[in-house]
Amino acid sequence: MKEIQQKAAGNVDLGTEEWIEQYGRFVYGLAFRLTTDVQEAEDLSQETLLKAWLHCPELKNPAAVKSWLRTICVNEFRMKIRKQASTPLSFSDDLEALEWEGNLFTENIPSPVEEVIVSEEVGRLRDGCFLAMAGKLPLNQRAAFSLVDMFGLSIPETAEILDVTPKAVKGLLYRARLSLESFFRDHCGILDEKNPCRCSAWIEFSSNRNALQRETRTRITVLDYRDTGYQPDEETRRQILHYYRNIPDRVPPREWYDTVASAIGTFF
């Protein structure tokens, strides 16, 4: 059984620990962008790798292991959120509207942003704030935005994972981008010095990024550009996409690898 799984996982010479080492950071990186929370990312990536290892024999093409892992991770994320939600979450009710909005979607290439020299603490806090606000997007918008704008997948690849049309993915991205744009355009001092929010002020208020994320989660329930009647601004969107696409990868702690290996080991 183990030999079959190793072949299906893409390399007959990889044991459990080596397989986790090779793909663990990849899965954790996606999980962190989807959950925007360290503990939830550790749990989601562990669940993803465990399920993948159990079902390795079902993988027909070993060369496609990363795309297979992405699909499992996104599906596990969506199932987890649905279990927590008080109302069902689905594409179906709004699919026609999403596909129509897909016609409004335009691809933006992020323009280089001249970074102000800031302390490492400010940089970490800014990245934490951007991730916290991505976490305020509705589930399916967050999934599409994470896969395309933060993880770099194509729209057709994302459509296959989410099991919707490419036009619906474009509609999800249109909504996600405008919702983030409308919030940051009116709040973030990085984008406009006239805005009230300053990273330095947050540092004075809190000594770490987690406190900022807790505060933003408490103050803002969900982002939706339609609530304010926001009209898109291309340059603002370019700047925001630049920041999201350059948020550093998070690396899981060493003990996380040991926990996953131990969990897999209990089955064999």
C-alpha cells in the first residue's frame, strides 16, 4: 500500500516524511492565503495532506500532484467554512449575476509601487492587515482571489477547482477586487496620505500583528463594494494587487511537519 501511495505521490523513493517535506510548504502557503490565520492554516494544511495521502492511489497522473493538492485544499476549506456558517454557501443562487459581472472584468497588471523605507515591524503589520481584510471577503470570492491574485493560478485552472465557468471566476474576482479596492481607497494611508489609518498608529496601539487582525475582524463583518456604491479606480487596484502579490510566503513551524507525519503514521 505504501509503495502504491509513493508512486501516486510522484516519487517512489519518497517516504512519508520526505513527501511532507516536499509538498508541505506548498500546501501551507495556499492554506494561509485562504484562511488568513496561522492556526487555521496549520489545521487546514494538515487535513489536506492527510486526505491526500489516504487517497494517493486515486491520483492518475503523478505529474499533476500539485494541482491535485490545490483542489483538495480548496475543497477542505470550503467544507470547513460551510460547517461553520449559519446559512448554506453556494454559487448556484448568484451564478447568472456572476457570469454577467464576468463581462466587466478586466485584467490588471500591477504597476511597480515605490516602497517607502519602513521598519520590518511596519511591513509585517501592513501584510497582516491586507491578509485580514482578504479574510473579510465572502467565501467563494476569497477562494477565487486567493487562487488567482495571491497564488498565481490562471482563471481556467481556478474555474476547474471551484467547478464553475471561467466567466463566473471573473465575476468573483471583479467583486473581490472592487470590495478590497473600495475599502483601502478610503482607509489606507499607504494608498493615500489623506486617509486616516496609519501603520505607525496601529503599532502604538498594539505590539503585534495578531492584535491588528483581531481588531479588523471585530470591526468589519464583510467587505462588499456594493454597500457604498463604489466606482472602480484602476490605479488603486493596481497598487492593491501589487501588495497582495508580494505578501511574503509563510513557512509552517518545524513541529507542524512532525505533527502531520505522526497523523499519517497512525494509519499505516
